[in-house]
Amino acid sequence: MTDLQTPSVVGTSRAHALLARMTLDEKLAQLVGFWEKGDGEVVAPLQGEFAVEQGLDDAVRHGLGHLTRPYGTRPVDAGDRARWLWAQQRRLVRETRLGIPALVHEECLTGLSAWRAATFPTPLAWGAAFDPELVEEMGAAIGGSMRTLGIHQGLAPVLDVIRDPRWGRVDECISEDPYVVGSLGTAYVQGLQSTGVHATLKHFVGYSASQAGRNFAPVHAGPREIEDVLLLPFEMAVLDGGVRSVMHSYAEIDGVPVAASAELLTGVLRDRWRFDGTVVADYFGVAFLQLLHGVAADLGDAAGQALAAGVDIELPTGDAFLAPLAAAVRAGAVDEALVDRAVLRALQQKEDLGLLDETFDDEPPATIDLDTPEHRRIAARLAEESVVLLTNDGTLPLRAPASVAVIGPNADRYDALFGCYSFVNHVLAHHPEAEVGLEVRTVRESLAAELPSASVTFERGCAVDDQDESGIAAAVAAAEAAEVAVVVVGDHAGLFGRGTVGEGCDRDDLELPGVQRALVEAVLATGTPVVLVLLTGRPYAVDWALDRCAAAVQTFFPGEEGGPAVAGVLTGRVNPSGHLPVSLPRSAGAQPYSYLHPALGGNGDVTNLRSTPALPFGHGLSYTTFARALELDSEAGTDGAIRARVRVTNTGDRAGDDVVQVYGRDVVASVTRPVAQLLGYRRVSLEAGQSVVVDLTIPTTRLAFTGRSGTRIVEPGDVEVWVGPSCATKESQGTVTLVGGVHEVSIADERWTTTLVV
């Protein structure tokens, strides 16, 4: 374990001076949050199990570490709540002995989780856009809103690598490729933190690799999968993004809960990566060491284990870190030096944020706009870039149809545009009396606006998730009377069984929920051309529809501007440019599946079942066409970089964006390696007939893996490299030979593929 007295760990002399003045109660107060949870508003797992409540007056007697979600727990006017918050901070400064303000944290995965705040596409849509610069812009816009409201820390981004689409939290994740997760997640961190708000990486680590795709289920990943796949995005965001906070995951890996793992929270984070920020508990995660994992005898024991492992702050409240921990320290069961270490980190974070000098004598802005035209511009562009055209027989774009039947449970439902951690689905679901507070146009409304001369009719057909087929007949009649039918199906995001996707909303199968398949089949039977629009939080097994529909479009909860974005793609106002950040599965029985599989993870003669997906990672069509040609240097040092140049040409008749995707395969290695691995990517915009060259410098660490000795290495030998429209198509290819000795990878090595468009 890291030495408790190492100066780089414990913080500044100012933090030491404050610590020296603190009683044990004052120390523990800095390590917990206070949350006015309310009644019946379940937004965290097993929230109702924690019955010990205290009012704000009691909570701040000795000071306070965090104020938990003052804006994001119920619909409150931002201006009124900001004035309340300033008053509470003044109270802490003026009326507590040490005068230390609280750190305020909020959820911010798809935008600030607050009433009337801009709501952006879900992270799976970020992955589909392959645009880190735009994600960074979004992060800065979100951070600006948070800073205005006196919020200091955001609980995002989620860097869990997708391993099984049955898992409910897939809609919070970015991709099944760790480099895409790391590059886009780091961009979000840099954007958010550029405004003075600290980002928090979630969920460190392994959470997404849960058994059978069940939330909270044990994780059986081996050390190589953890090192080479699951840890990589966190490494990028810590070492290159400079993130200031990390949240432990609820997972237990090979029997050890992460919240009690010194190997991960101290050995990897602090000793190897030199992380010097704070580690916060996922909500109630410390108490879960006793309640769920059964590795702690009581809450005091749980608190001691978490502190020893490296957890600094218990969120959302102080179930374990207050009275139980105080008793354990006073009884000699927990070393107070562990408390001191965490307090120093917490104080250092507050000092870094400028909180130790804040007086809050001023007032917040009188007018607070959380959904500005700039927010809307970014939301619209990201939504448009994330729409994936899966198949198309030429029906799209729609060319002035006389009549369109818009059908399906997600066609005219605004909340179908938002993910699980949006304020709409996370909080407003508990407050049906409150208005949405956002201007939102559904797909039906947006398509009618895009086609003013067409007759646009609507039939829901069925609900998202029940067995009532009584509305299908009316949908069939509408389709029969129309020139084209746009059928919009998919998910409803929710929590703990209240949705078809979202936290605690896992699946046994990957069929469309409810009777939606029956609806699509019935409309297909009419003979009217069908454009299938999938508005989902996970990929579904819809291979049965892909060849039968005139076109199919995939979008992942595209946010407040998602309706116009989808309609724009259908009409051709927007040329689709999204690419699948996750394989489109053929069946639930093939899960867990990743395109990063070794040879025996694909199809072959040794089994009668197919493993390959319906559509591969990286797939996405356009209304124009692109040609790509690859040039490679023939050699690269094992401790160097591969130089690749891709000439991409728009060979069609309209402008469009391509995502240049360069893949590689280690031909012979000392452990089995993936048949394809993304080495680098770059989004480019091209006019019709235009060509550009994308110059890529690919560090050999993109091919690194954990060798048989347990060390991450790059080995000499041949590497096949190709460029194509997805991982499965080698449009242009070559071979580069890595020369030199086996290179042991360290944190000093380059991790990022750099790209230059010339």
C-alpha cells in the first residue's frame, strides 16, 4: 500500500494545517455527502435499504464533504435552488468551526441532470459519431452550466467497455472497443474539466463484464482481459486526460469487491498510474460490502476495508463513514491514519477547486439558461452524426412522397429520445405532474415538418413493452394506405425494472421488447416499403428484418435534437455518417460477444452455431460512396510507431462524412490475439469528388498485450493492417513488420494514435 505520509499523496501544507485542527468527527464529515433523497424517488440501487436519515442541520454540525445532487433529485427551479445552495454554503463558511464549504456533485452523463437543462445524446451515440472534438465541446458546454450553478464535480463519463448487450447499462456506455471508449471518454473529461468542474470516471473497473449481463452480478474476467480491455480507457483518461476523480464499481472480480481492492484502487490507480485525485464510492457501495458482498461483518468493518483499499469519499451519504467508522476508529479496529489520508485528499480537491477560499458572499446569476442556442447546436450536430444507416435499397432518402405512415411506439414519444440518466427518465418519471421543461420534437413531429407537402398519418400500433396487439390492425391499415411506412420501434429507458434498458433493466433475450416484432412483421406483410427506425439504448437482434425492410436506421437515444436528426436523415437533409460502436447481434445465445475475439471466437467448423453478428463493428452507410487506399511503411520498431496513410475519396455525387477506420491483426503472438483490432480512426468531411489523405501515426502500444509473464509487451513480428468501412471488410491492406526486441510497456509510452488530414 502507498505510504500514508508520502507528501505527493497527502496534499499541501494548507491541507495539513486544516487536518491538524480537526477532531475525528470533523474529519469524517469531510468524507461523506448529504442527500435529501425524498420519498418514493428511487434513483439509486437499494436506496430504501438505508433508513438512517438525518436533517441538514445535523449533517453540517461538523462540516460537510459533499452535497449530493441538490439539482438532480427532483424538479426544482435552477435559480431558486442556486440561491438556496449559496445560502447553505455561506452557512458552512460562517457557522462551522473550520468554515469549509461543501463540494457539490451531480450526474451529467447526457448533460447536467437538472430540470430544463440541455439533454444530449447518450454515450452510445457518442461512440456512433466517432467525433472526439465534438464530444469535448459537449463536455465544455455541460461543465459551463454546472459551474454557473455552483456544482464542482460531475459523475461522468462511464468508461465501461461493452461486453454483453443484454446488460441494462449498455446505454450509458460508449463502445465495445476500449480505444474508442478511452478516446471519446477522455475528450469528455477534458471538455468538462476545462470549465473548472472535476469529472469522475465510472465504474472502475469490470462492471460491464458481469455474469450473464446481470446488473451487480459477479465478474469472472481474467487478469489479461482486465488489463488489456477493461482498464485501458481508464488508463487513458487518468494519464492523458488528467481526470480528478474516480468512482469504484459495484463489481466483485474473482471474489474480491472492487470497493475493497487495494490492488486496484491503490496498486493500479495510485502506484502505477500516479493518480492523485479522489476515489469516491458508487452510491451505497461501501455499505454493500456488508449488505451484498458479505465480506464485512458490519458497517464499521466495511468502512475500514474501503478506506484501506483507497476509497476516500462515501457517497451519497455517510451510512458507513460516520457513526460506524467513528466507533471502529475509537475502538482501535481502524487506523485513524487511513482517515487522515482520505481527508487530506478531500481537502486537496477542495483547494484545487478554489473552495477553501470561497466566501459565497455574492449571489448566483439572476438569470440562468441551461439550454442555450449553443447547447442546441452541439446537441443537434452530435445527434445527426450518430445516426447509423444500416441498410438501404434506395428508398432513402425519401423523395417527396405523397403519403407517409409513421408507426410505432417510439414514433411520437418524446421520452424515447432520452437515456436512463437523462433528467427526463431518471427523475421526471417520478413526477408526472411536472412539465418536461425542454422543447422536444418527436420523430413524427419532425418528419411532418420535413415533409410539409406529404400526408403524414400516425398509428402507435403497440406499446414498447406489453403484450397488447389490439393496435396493430390500425397500423396495418395506415401502412396499406401510404406510399411508405416509417416504423419506429425500440426501448424505453428506466431504472430497476421500470424500463426495457437502463440501470437494473437487463434482458434474457435480444428480441425487440413486447410485441414490437409482431408489429413490424404485420406492416412488412402489407407490401408497403418499410423504413425501420431503431430508437434504442442497446443493439437488438433484428437480422430477420434487415433484408426485408427497404431501409433500416439505428440511433441510440439521440437527445433533445434527436427527432429532427432522425427526420433529417430520412429525408436527406442530413447525409448519414454514424457507424456502429457495437456489433449488431444475431442472437442472445452468442453473447457475450466482441469483435475483438480470437480466431476460435468466430464462426468455424468446430461448432454448428454462428457467432458472428448481423452487422459488424464500424458498419455504417451513407448517401454517397467512399473509396479508401492504404499505404504503409514496411517496418516499425517495437518501441516506436507504425506510419500509415489513407487516401479517402468521395466517389459519389453529394458531400458526406466518412470515418476512416484502420485495423490491425498480430499474425503470430505468444498469446491469442483478436482477428481484428481498431488501431486508429478519423472523421473527415468531403465534398463530392474530393480526396484527402489521413496520415496516422500509430504507436505500437496499440498492439500491446499482457504476455505470459503478466507484463504488457509489444512483440516483434508481422502485423496485417487494413482500412475499410467496418472491421469485417479489408478494402485496402498491407503488412508491417515490427522489429527489435520485446518491448515492455510503461506509462511513459505513447497510447494515442495521432491523425493529420492533408
